[in-house]
Amino acid sequence: MNQCDFHYSHLLPKKPGILPLDENLVRQCRRCGTTFTTKSRIRKRCDACQQVVAVQKQKEANERLRARRAARRALELGLRTN
Ligand SMILES: [Zn+2]
């Protein structure tokens, strides 16, 4: 028997599953407070709020990207002129 065959994985704590459940869970939306059903254990918002937040996050991500590009352009211009 090889020493490498022994491992400790059975001693690690079991991770809680994030896979969809078979049954629906009733959750309360953290944004608008309405109750909704979901198969996802990690879902925290209702469908409507999820949509709103997704659009909002996309917009924020675009703005961050634009700001980073602008900063890099300014830096490149600064290096070129100095
Ligand atoms: Zn909601």
C-alpha cells in the first residue's frame, strides 16, 4: 500500500449543498419583503427584485470598467507626455 492512498477528506466537514432542492422553499425577499417560493437554497430575493438587482449590478460593473479604462488611458497619456 502506498502512503499517498491515505487522505483526510473524510474528516473534513460536509459542505451544505447549494444544489437546487426537489421541493420549493418559501423565502422572504430581503429587498421588498414579499414571500416567494424557490428551489434554490441561496436565493434571497423574489424574481422581480432579482431582475432589478441584476440590471443594477450590470450597470455598476460597466461603470467600473469604464472608469478603469479612463484611468488607464489617463495614465498612458501621462506617461507619454512626461
Ligand atoms: Zn422582492
